[in-house]
Amino acid sequence: MLVVKKFGGTSVANKERIYNVANRCLEDYRAGNQVVVVLSAMGKQTDVLIDMAKDINDKPPKRELDMLLTTGEQISVALMGMAFDALNVPAVSLNAFQVAMHTTSVYGNARLKRIDTERIRHELDNKKIVVVTGFQGINKYDDFTTLGRGGSDTTAVALAAALHADKCEIYTDVDGVYTADPRIVPNARKMKEITYDEMLDLATLGAGVLHNRSVELAKKYNVPLVVRSSLNTSEGTTIKEVVKVEGMLISGVAAEKNATRISVIGLEDRPGVAFRLFNLIAKANINVDMILQSIGRDGTKDISFTVPEDMSDDAVKIIEDNMDMLRAHQVDVNKDVAKVSVVGAGMMSNPGVAAKMFEALFGADININMISTSEIRVTVLISEKDTERAMRAVHDAFGLED
Ligand code: ASP
Ligand code: MG
């Protein structure tokens, strides 16, 4: 059996934890399996590196920033290789260049395109444990790229798909996927199973456990995914195509504070306006999430949308640079907003989920700014300070507690 095991930053934060990871990998190895280990940077190393960069230059060139950030994962894999050596286990560490993990060119937010498997296969055939850097790739210029914060999960799933692994395990500092973040909603419950689609929405909307693109890839290539703790042996959560119906309408509540609302006011009310606005934003590689357009009045209309906070300055600048072309009057920015979502495959066949969520928010006296929905999700944009209260109110309303 070939297993891909990914360990996050907290799981390799110090010597003791590095040996803990090595020993967990050894269990699989000694049982006769081929083991590929994907690691994140130790502890908060990526944040430390970003601070170092900003100290030198508050707008560091994205290429140089990626060059710096990729060192974090290289430290982890090299140290892990040394730990295996100390345990007398044959192992080899590889970075994205050595494996050849090819990505698109965009620094800081690259997407994996293709992974060469020859080198890894060769090392596995030589009975080695292969330790690979997460989060990084190389582009067509042979430069290092990174996959976006939390991207090591995506590396692991992509490797599992490329190697046709039998299992992909994501080890983290929580026991699995919960109905809500247990630090905010203390009576949240751990789920045994969840579908790819539900997990994708939860991950995208801020559940934090998994990088959303890793779930996208897992679904596309049908990679069996397990999220479990590196600190204990509890069973974790399995993510797959179909799960046993637990009679649950909603599977979880998620919140995302990393959101900014941008409103473009006084746009002309005629065809092509939304196209021009969002085309500009798309060309700058900025992800737009919720979109709300007002009814036209007196020949003008307003369009509001949300973007990740770290992209909002770029987005505002592009709009301001193009005010004439867009014929807009004003841009308004609000960073103190958060998205709260309920997700569940069960809502497809059950009306009333949105109403129930709005009732819970009303009960907690929380105002809704924007709303968006899909077949399996309802999201509201609210004021950031209300996030925790909103999560608890909604979680209670759907009876998700233990
Ligand atoms: N070290 C990177 C980060 O902190 C990637 C990861 O941990 O998945 O974002
Ligand atoms: Mg993570």
C-alpha cells in the first residue's frame, strides 16, 4: 500500500514533535507500506518569514517572497530526513524542484499543473521514506512558487493523486472536522464522515482545517481523504463522495473573517458594466466571492462584492485607477466584515434552511449585510465583531451540538 501523510506546522513545531511524526510514519513503513510524507514549515515559521520580508520591504516582490517562503518547508523536510537517519530508517528529503512539481507562474497563489513521479518512485523502490516539501512548486521559469497559505494540504492530495496512493491522511492539531470551530462553539461535534462537496464549502468558507483546493483535487481524482490528529490516535473524519445519511440537514457552520466588502457606487445602469468591473479584477488574479448588485435607479446602480482581505488593497487600487473607464462615482471599503455560512447536502431537499438561519441571527440581534446561496450552502455577510455570536446562534438553531 502507498500512503501519503501530511503534517502541518504545529505537528513539526519542535524536536519532540518531529520525532513523534517520524515514529508515526515508521508504523506504516514497518507494516510494509510505501510512505510519502508531506510537511509544512515548522510552527509559525511562514509568518516569521513574511515579517522578515516586510521588515526589509513592505511590498516585497512576489518572486522574492516565494523564494523566501519556500525555505520554511525545506527546513522541515531536511530535519525530518535527519530524524529518520537517527532512527536508522532510510529516508530522503526532496523539495519541489527535485521532485519537479510544476505550477502556473503566479507567485504566491500558484496552482499545481503536473507532478513528475519518477524520482519519488525511484526512492520508494529503494525502500526509502520520501519526505516532500508542501506548499511549493516551480514554474516555467524554473522559479519557486507557493500555492497560497495552507497550501501543503493541496501538495499532499496532488501527490496522492499523481502516485495513485491508496490513502491520503492529513494530520493536524485537531481531531477531525467539526460541525463548527470548537474553540468558538464549545459544544461542536466531530463528524465521522462528510462529502467532498460539503467539505469544499466548509473549507472555502473558513473551516480552516483543509485548504479548499486540496478538497477540490481530492474530489476530482477521487482521493480518499482522512483528517486526523497528529497528537492522538483518534479516528478522524473521512471525506468522500457519498456518506451515510445521518438525518442531518446541515453538516456544519463556518466563519471567515478574512473578507473585505468593496462597494462601487454610481455605476452606469447599462449592459457591460459588471463585465468591465469584474474583468479588471479577474485580470489581477483577485478572487471575488459574494456579489450584490442594486436595482438601477436614476440611470445608476451600485455593485458590492467581497474579496480576501489581503487582496483588497490591490482591488481598490485597480478600481480607483479605472474610475473614468468604469464611470463610477465612488468606492467604499469595509474590512470589518465576516462571512458566516451553513453547509449541508441535506438542504437540497429541505426548504427553510435560509429562513431558519436568518431567524437565528434575528434572535441574536445581528444585522445581515449581504446574502449568497448555493444548493448546499447559505452565506451571510455580517459585521466582524458579531462573528462568534452568530456562529453559536446558528449552530444552536440547527441542533448540531453533541
Ligand atoms: N507553511 C505554509 C503556510 O503556513 C503552508 C502550509 O502550512 O500549508 O501557509
Ligand atoms: Mg493548514
